[in-house]
Amino acid sequence: MELSTKYGAVCSKVAKNILNNSHDAEECVNDAYLGAWNTIPPQNPNPLLTYICRIVRNLAIMKYHANTAIKRNSFYDVALDELEDCLASSETVEDKLTAKELSATLDQFLDTLDQENRVIFVRRYWYSDSISEIAERLHMSKNNVSVRLSRTRERLKNYLKKEGYIL
């Protein structure tokens, strides 16, 4: 399958970073291919990589929640815990209805970042890359990546407050 050849490595990495389990990650990637097959003709996604990674990520998060109802997967939880102070919990129906608005606000915030800080932020919180992986990818020290993430989270927190979000 062309999709697997072209995007399989990226999709597997996204799923493995969230699930920390190769078997579950492979299952999510295969389910994502089926999901893409069933939705692509009417959807016509562009770019395709973003579309398929989103499917993989959503499936992996659902699988992660199912797997961790009792136990913690510290690898993914660490990344989520880092953002906890910036984002309010979405427990009520009203909060869930504003998720689209929050998503648009996050996109606007990402547009305020320079390319390198945006890449660091997205690699950490979208692709769930470890700080070590980001540092290696961008030829930086782990400390530099950690400091940049900390500063970016603080900027995000201030940006969201300015936009009227209660944290």
C-alpha cells in the first residue's frame, strides 16, 4: 500500500510515542489506514500526511485512554502534564463546545512563534516526541529544548488569558 510506504514510519512513530507499545501502535496505524480508505474520496484531504497523522493520533489517544484507565503511561502523561497549567479541563458540555474555538486560538498562538519554537512545540505536544528526540533532531541541547518549551508554555498561558480563557 502506497500510504504505508510513504507515511508508515511517521504514523508508527506518532502512535508509539503516545502508546509506548509497538503492538498497539501497529494496530492503530492499520486502523488509521482503513479509516483513511473509508473517508478519503469524499474528504479529499490536503495535505494527506497531516490527515493520516491526525487519524493515527486520535486512535492512539483513544487506545491510550482505554489502556490506562487504571495505570499511568508516564511517557505520554509527562507531555500532557506539562500543558496542564495552560489548558483548562474540558469536563463540561459547555467546555467541549468551545474546543473548536480553543483549537483556532491555539493555531493563532502557534502563528506568533518563530519557526524553531513552533517546531519544538508541535513535535512535543502533537507528535509526543521526547525532549531528547527533539534536541537531536534540531541539534540543540536537551536543556535548551526544555527551557524553550517552558517559555513557550508560559507565553501560551498568557496568550490564552489575554484571549479570555480561564485557566
